[in-house]
Amino acid sequence: MSSHIVVFDSGIGGTTVLEHIQASLPHASFSYFMDNAYLPYGKLSSQQIIARLTSLLHFIETEKLHVDILVIACNTASTSALAAIRALTTIPIVGVVPAIKPAAALTKSKRIGLLATPATTCNTYTQQLIESYGKGVIVDLYSSVELVAIAEQLYLTGEYSEARFEQEMQRLAVHKETDVIVLGCTHFPILAKHINSYYDGAIQLLDSGAAIANRVSALLNHGGEKGLQREACSILVKQKKPLHYYATASVLTTKLNIVRVKLID
């Protein structure tokens, strides 16, 4: 029986992490869960986020989803609530945290930016990451919930307002010496090509998708099957298992078959 991996986010942003994991583990079964009734998580308190994730664990248990790994594909939720949620379940949980360490190693100007939600930029865990891995580097913090909304709209409807995007990027006013930006929200890779174009390719963008996929693979102990996975890749693409989508609020899209559910507070 294949492993069942649940990927969770407040909205559609976690699909950027999901794609990396699917590519790494094509044998696995996947469910994607979005708590879009409370989107964006960047505006919630840590207590509220812990309550929502506790409700998610209750849903998994009552629905008997038989989850092998739960991926919290949300920087805000991971930096705010990961330790508290791990204490409530025996399901292995993988979180997403801003890629400060690799960004600090890559920068030549010694100035990097963290682009995330307000809750992530203000979080104590994020500050600890900067203190631990940002020595000798200036780390500027930039927060945006507007980019989350723009990414959601682009992914779900295909609609994109360049004027709205540029207005937000101008408001952020990233320092001119910055040469690496950490995309500290899983929604932001959806806008990566637009961000890259805005800076004419002069700033390197980093996210945690590949690292999370590697971590999930290691936990599932699939290392010995990598050769088999590569050999069967073309067949598996055609035989990919159904991906189940859940959401806590209605989603205006025809792209996905989404089951509406309610999390009990």
C-alpha cells in the first residue's frame, strides 16, 4: 500500500511544495487540505493557528484518513505552531521554515531579504533563524498579505493584475543592495517569474520546496526505491494516483475537484 501524504496550507500556496514532493515520491497518495476560511494565516495569532491545526488533526482522526506524513506547507503555521501540534499526534509532521541559512551562504552583497507574511516576519522562531544563520549578513524583513491574494487569484482563475502587483512591490521597496530574497510564504513561488522579472533577474529567489521534499522522502525511507522510481517515471506519470483536495470555504475555480469540509473549533 502506498504512503499517504497530506499537505496543508491556508490556501493554494502549499501546492508549490506539493509539486516538489510528488516529483520526489510518485508512488505516494496525496491529499491537499486548505483552510481557506481563515486565509491568510498571516493575520492570525499563534493561538488561533494552533486551534486550526488541532482541528485538522481531529478531522484526520475522525475521517480515518490513515496519514503517514503531514506536511504543514505554510511558513506562518510552521513558525507559529509546529512544536505545539507535534505534541498532539504520533503522525510525523514536516514543517516549512524560511530558507535563511542557504540564502546567507549564497549572498555576495551580504544583504538578503525575507519576503513573508506579517506573522512570519514578526515570529520569534524567524528571529532565531536569523540570529543563528544570518551572522555577518544584513537580513531585511518584508511582509505582504497582498501578494498572497494576488497568487491565489492567479493560480485559481488565471487572472493577474500587473498594476496591482507592481504597486505592492513598490510599497515593499527592497533595498538596492539585496541579491537574494527568501520566499518565506509558499504562495510566493507562484509569483516567482513575476518577481524575477520585476528585478530583471538581478536577485536570486529561494524557497524551501525541494528541501521539504527531501525531508519527506527521508522520513518515508524511500531511499532504496529511487532507482525504481526513475526507471518507472514515464509510466507513473500516466498512472498517477488521484489527488484529493479539501477546503474549508468555497473556491471559485473549475480547475480542481475540491471537497468542502468543516473543521470543528
